[in-house]
Amino acid sequence: MNLVENLSLTSIGHRLDTSEEAFGELRDSSCLAGNGEELRVRIEEDGYLFMRGFFRREDVMAARAGLVERLAAEGVLQPGTDPMEAIIKKGHDITFRADLTAANASLKRLLYSGPMMEFYREFFGEPVRHYDFTWLRAMGPGHGTPSHCDMVYMGRGTREKLLTAWVPLGDAPLRLGGLMILEGSNRKQERLRHYLERDADNYCTNGRYAAEIEAGTRLWEWNGTLSKDQVSLRNKLGGRWLTTNYEAGDLLTFTMHTVHASLDNQSGDRIRFSSDSRYQPAALPVDERWVGENPPAHSMAAKRGRIC
Ligand SMILES: O=C(O)CCC(=O)C(=O)O
Ligand SMILES: [Fe+2]
């Protein structure tokens, strides 16, 4: 189809079926901006809201500039190239870099003030807060993220009124490996019940990994992945994998129950930058793993052990 042209797209090395029954374009809901009621109806239906051109391009690019500057200083980018192109130096490997957000005031402004906070206030119809941890992905060429629902990582506060925002920090055409949503998966909670009830930071104190987890040498007993094979997952759950050629300025927001994954980065030498961040009504309980000046994240402080 149009969206794919001649690309052979993969996710964790599995070649995706890009026929019209299996693959398609995200529905753009930007025409509903500013209308909380309609946005709520739409997300109930789709499990996500894709807001094309939500941010000003220059604001996104300012955040990107801060990221590539840091990587250039670290020697991760190919010398003699424009840092904004984010061309990785041969032999380097990069994926998750939450630390890159620390000194990036433009990124924090983009995600946690102005239009973004106003969007979620309008959506929830009440005062909102964001989580303090920013998941910053600097995905070099290679595998993307396996499918999962965010519930298993942040379901200890409100489980219904919490949304993820996925923001491409630069243009991210398909070959750069953007996010995909499994169509209709938000309405498959019953099928996914066993998965959705799990928590990636729980572990069995009498289990085989307990000693390593408690010593801090192993991050978790189970990493929250729903499937590494997006082709067979789609065959089981149905729906199409939905994505798009993302542009700087786009916002994709989705529920804790929405199944998502990302495409592999097949660009050869470019880094895909994106952030994920979270928003909820201020009056509701939060997931303590992700709030505060130094959020515990998945550290031992967040682990809950029990005898299994
Ligand atoms: O960007 C990715 O590869 C994964 C992002 C994700 O899982 C999220 O936004 O919740
Ligand atoms: Fe996620």
C-alpha cells in the first residue's frame, strides 16, 4: 500500500505483513483538538489519539538539538556530519537514554508545560499532573521495542485515567522505526486480563531470580513483554498494526490497555529520538515509581516480593 511503498518492514526481526488487512495508517484526530468530550469518545473507540502537527516544529527541534549536542560531545555521532541528522558513528550502539533529559530545558518545556498540559487538562476535564520520569529513546539501527501494554509498568496508581504520550523528536519515517498501535487492542481487555494484571516489578522471593534481583544485579524476573513476534500476536488478537511516517510536531497518546510496539530502525545509520511521558488527573493516586525528583523507576525500591 501507499504508506509502505517498497519497504520491507520488520519488528524484532520479524517481517510484517503490510497488506491492507494487516497494516494501516493511524487515524488523525487533530481536528478534535480543544474538544475534551469528543477526544474522550474517540479514544474510547480507537485506544489512541494521533494529533498530527500538535507541537510547533521549532519547539521539537530545540529539544532535539539539546539531545544531539550531548551525543556529539560523547563522540557517539559521526564526525563531520550535521548533528541534527543524528548519524551514529560506526561501532556505536544506543537505545534507552533517560539520562539525556536531565539538562534539556526545551524538552521539559515541550512535554510538561503549555499546550501539552492544556491538552490533558482538556481531555480529563480537571486539573492534571504528569509523571516526573521521562522515557527518552535514542534508538540506533536495529531492533525496536517488543509489544506490550504500559499497564504492567505503571499500573500502581490510577489504572483507568492515565495516558502515555509518545512524541517523535524529529521526523521519523517508517524506516526509522516509529511506534505502532494494534488496532482495537484497547477493547480486548478481557482476552488480555492475565497479562494486564501482572506488574513488571513484582517478583517471587522464593523464585530462581530472587537473589539477583535483591542484589541489584538483575533488573526483573519478567520484563513486561507481551510478544516479540508482532505477526503472530496480530494473528491471535486481530486488528491491523497502525503507524505513520511521523513528523516533528506529532503527538500520539494512548491508554494503559492499548497494545503497542515499535518498528525496527532500518535506516542504516540514523538514531530515532522519541520520548514517552505520562499524564493523569492530579487528584488521583499515582504510581510512585515514576514521581519525585529521583523516581525509583525499576530499582529495588520499586520491587514487591512475595512467596509464589
Ligand atoms: O518508542 C518505543 O520504541 C516504545 C515506546 C513505548 O513503549 C511507549 O511510548 O509507551
Ligand atoms: Fe510502552
